[in-house]
Amino acid sequence: MKNNKLIIKTESKSYPIYFGNNILKITGKLIGKNLPKVRKICIIADNKLPKILLNKLIKSLRKYELKVYKLHANEKIKNLRIANRIIEQLINYNFNRSDCIIAFGGGIIGDLSAFISSITKRGLKFINIPTTLLAQVDASVGGKTGVNSNQGKNLIGTFYQPDFILSDVSILKSLPHREMIAGYAEILKHSLILDRKFFFWLSKNGKNIINKKNNIYLTDAIIKSCKIKSKIINRDEKEENLRMILNFGHTFAHGFESAKNFSKQLNHGEAVLLGMIIASELSRKKGLLPSKELSLIKRHYSNLKLSTNIKKVFKKNEINKIIYFMKKDKKNINKKINLILLNKIGRVTKFKKTSLRSIEIKKFLNSYYR
Ligand SMILES: NC(=O)c1ccc[n+]([C@@H]2O[C@H](COP(=O)([O-])OP(=O)(O)OC[C@H]3O[C@@H](n4cnc5c(N)ncnc54)[C@H](O)[C@@H]3O)[C@@H](O)[C@H]2O)c1
């Protein structure tokens, strides 16, 4: 498979994403080319990754002075205390602004490492090597960094773009099926909000992608997804308007995850899948989305065995809790809940156009239990 490169352009910075199969071993070469002044590198790695992968990365960086942190990736480590501990050590090791941090993990490691890079000495160099599908198609692209506060997820953070991203499909070999589905949720979202043709392509090839049966289709889906996300962030880096369409399905998902207290019972991707199908059904109910389009989306879900049934995840008496958290969403204006809905596959409603009273959403969710 040939290697591919995509340049992400934002107001603050342009940088490449390198895509390919088994390209981890050229990380050192790419640093030499993109960041010739780097002398010291700190790798922040997910400790669940197969050892062979970290060894491969370390081998490619043998000419640099290396510090390696291995962390157990879970939302509890994405906090200021861990960030501060690593920052203090980097300062102690005399890391300066031409030195570099590499995130080697999924979205948790990526968000934490990017945050550390952005605030240490007002900005170290930063490279992201995402190791989950979700991080390859979503979390690594866009420059949002963050840690959790005691009062909620991702409430502390900065915008900070990496110097480059290396997206190696072979790293996904060890990724569990459930995490593949979680990443696929964001790929599907990108097609639903902005690219009808891509949706039909996914309808044909989705199964092979989720089951890792075909690395070429998987890489194509990752590249296409990054292109769609980059098109949006090129025009709205700081989430002032257009970028909000990326929240399709996510207002519901946020309510679902919060109501479950972010437990492993429902991961982010599963919540997004459920959120997108419910947002699609609500779009139909509001007369925004034709029934035929909804049927195509439902068929996509059923062909890929993606979960659509809210009743399997929540009891009726949990709806109040879901609504409570949906009301707290950052995107709401006044007392209403702001939603991104669908007009057709590949086109969403404009941000701020659809805001509904919580009672209406509650009634709609309750209707699933009749
Ligand atoms: N910055 C953004 O724009 C953005 C966007 C979406 C999500 N996020 C954040 O991303 C996080 C979720 O990211 P995620 O879904 O990648 O989760 P994650 O980082 O928790 O990884 C999921 C699981 O997969 C394991 N894992 C990672 N790579 C593996 C591999 N190659 N082989 C085997 N196991 C592997 C991890 O140890 C973990 O158990 C959340 O904290 C979310 O807030 C950020």
C-alpha cells in the first residue's frame, strides 16, 4: 500500500497527517524532516499496546534522548495532577520549546499529551500517533486538547495543533472489536453530516472495515474521514459555528454517557451510535428528514449489527437523568436544548436552528417505551 499524506490547514498552523501500513518505523525519519531541531523526546504511551509496537517506535528514535511514560488509559488519568507530574519532570529534564512530546495511544493519551505539550514552557513540539480507530479519525484531528475536571469531562483544555500526525493502520491490529465499532461511529457520523457518497461507500464496505478484513478499505475510510473533519476545522478552528455540526448525535450521546456515569457499560462510540439513530428519528418526526432516508440509515445499522435500541441500555425511569445532562450541554442557548439534526444523508440543519424544549425531547424518548 502506498503511503499517503494529508495537509491540515487551520488559521494557527498547517501540518501533515501521514497515513500508511507499517509506517511507525519511519517516525524518526519524519521527525528529522519536519522538526530538525528536536533533541529530546518524551513518549507518553498507552501501557496496553503490544510491546512490539513501543519497541518499534523506540528503535526508530534511537538518535534522540528519550523519556518514556507508560500510562493505563482511562478517564481517571486525564487530569491536572497527572499532567502536572509529567510537566514538572519535563522541566527537570530541561525539555525546551524545540523538544518534543509524542502521544502514543488513543484519545485519552492524545488529549492529555497535547494538553501537556501546549502549556509546558508555552508550547513544546507535539506529534500524535493515534492507536485507536476513534483517535485516528477524530480525536487526533482538530487541535482540541484537554483534561477532565472534578465537575465534568474535558472542561480544562486548550486548542493546540500537532506538528504532525502519524496514522498507521497496522497499529489497529490489536484493537478490540468494541473499540473498532466506537471509531466506526465517528466515520459514519462524518458521512451522515457531510458526504452522501461516502455513506453509500460505507454501506458497501462497512463490514470489512469494522472486522479489519481489508486494510486498504480501512485506510481509505480513515483518510476520507480525516478529510471531512479537516474541511470543517479549516473553516472553524475554535468551534464558533460550523464545527458544531460535528456534534450530530453527540448531545444525546453526552446525556447517555453522563447518565451512566461514564461507566464501561456504554462507551463513547456506542453512545454516539445510539445518539445518531435517535437524532435521525427525531429529524424524521420533525419533518426534516424524509422516511426513505431514515430507512437507509436504519438498514445501515442493521446490516452492521450496530445497536439502535435505547430500551436495551436504559430503563424508562432513567430518562429524566438523560434530560438533566442534555440540559447542561455547553452548546445550549437559553433554556432550550440545541440539536444538530439531519435534512438528508450528507446534510445537517444549521447550528442554532433547531433548539427544542426539554419536555419535547423527554416525550420523544418516552415514546420508545410504549
Ligand atoms: N480531542 C478531541 O477532539 C477528541 C475527540 C473525540 C474524543 N476525544 C477523547 O478521546 C477519548 C476517547 O478516546 P479513545 O476512544 O481512543 O479511547 P482510549 O484512549 O481510552 O482507548 C480505548 C481503549 O483501547 C485501548 N487501546 C488503545 N490503542 C490500542 C491498540 N492499538 N491495541 C489494543 N488496545 C488499545 C486503550 O488502552 C483503552 O482501553 C475520550 O477521553 C474523549 O474525550 C477527544
